[in-house]
Amino acid sequence: MSNSLDFRAPPPSPVGPGRRSTVANDDILTDFLHQTLIVPDLVLPDRVFPRQNPNIQSLPKLDFEKLNYSEDFKLEDVIEVIAQTGCFELVNHGISSNLLWDVKECGKGVFRLEDEKKQVVLRSNERLYGFVEVNGDDKDVSEEFVWCRDESLRSEMEGFWTNYTNFSEKVENLMSKIENISESLLKLFLDPSTPKSRFQDDSTADKETMGSMCYLYKHSKNTDNLSNDDEYVYEFHVYSKKGWVSFSPDRHALVVTIADQLQVNSQHLCYLL
């Protein structure tokens, strides 16, 4: 009996023919592969970041006390200038510096809360109020808190900050004064012939949902060591579709910006909100 081993060699490798493929759509396939391998051109907006307008060094100023009483006041000329910048300064608005100081001083307590408590009232897509999460290098020197009249915010903040009621009352007082000023400006700038039904519907809907909101910013790591002069904003920047405007506002002025949806030119007038 022989123990011969049966060796089986692998099958020969297929050798392609030396002629071109006869696929009917060969040209179409080649063109498709050529197109898919091309990296598409990245089309960016004309201006990724707004350019600074060097011609604007200061904003138009409106004296709130003289708007309805000055004979030299020409509404059309003022609106034309405001439409170019997208914002203006309002002086003699009647809001006392003491009220602004009280809101600022009480607001310091908001940013002194522990990080764990801030996380409880963190702003999100579903929650329009609370602390705005800041990441990166600005986390230690910049913070933001959004206040509104929502009862959920009040109940949550009062749960771990006993002075929130006092703070909220001061902000409420400030916001009420700003709202009264805004209504006066709206009556002044809005053309009487303009239909107001749609504006009234939108305004009523907003008030029913959230109402006015107040943004508080902290731009220093240690706000307790700042004096009154240090806290003054020597340079202010406004970024919008109209460009980048840099200016130094008056010490007690209100900087009013114009909403895009109401920048409608009609007979050279610009409607404000």
C-alpha cells in the first residue's frame, strides 16, 4: 500500500485580453469618474466678516427731550443718517444713572454663583433665558446672562439665590422705562399712513410668549476691582449687514439698533422698532 500524496496546484490566474473593453457606455463611465474626482470650488460670501466703515466715527444723536418740541428737528434728515449706520445714540432719555448702577451692582451677584448652579439655568434652544455657555479662552473673563419675565426663571433662580427677587425687580424697573422709550420712538418714526395691524399682531404674540429680554455681560475676571471710570465703554462696536461701525458713545447714552425687518425705505423714511 503506497502513501502517495496528492498535490493539487492552484488554478492559473486569469490573464486579461490585450484589447480594449467593448462596453458601449465606456466614454460615459470615464466622464463620470473624471467629474466625481474633481474637488468642487468652495464659494464663500463676498464678505465673511463685515468691513469697518472708516467714514463713521460717531453715531447720530437724538435728544429724547427735544424730539417733539424742537423747531429745528427735521425727522427726514435724521432718519436718512440713521439708515446708513443702522443705529443711533439716544441722550437725555430720562433713565437715571442710579438705576443703571443698581442693576449693575445687583447683577454682579448673578455671575458670582457657582458653576454647578449656573448649569441648572443654562440657556438652550428650548430655554431662551439663563446663562449662556462660553467656551475657550473667553470663559474666565466673559459671561452672559439673559433675564426675562418668565416665571420659570424666577422660580429656578430663587431656589439658589436669595437676592434674585431684589435683582429682578430692579431689572423690571429698567426694562419698563426702556419699553416706554421704545414706544415713543416707534410713534415718532412710524409713518401714520403705514398699516399697523401686522405689527400689532406680531408685538402681541411676542409679549404673550416671552416679552422683553435683558442681556447682562461680564467682561472682566474681577469686576469688584473696577472703578466707575474703568467701567465706561470708550469704544463701542456694532456689527450688522451694513458693515462694522466703531465709535465712542456718550457716557449715559442709549445705543439703539434698528431691526432688519423694519428697515423699509418708503418715501425716504426708515421705520424703526
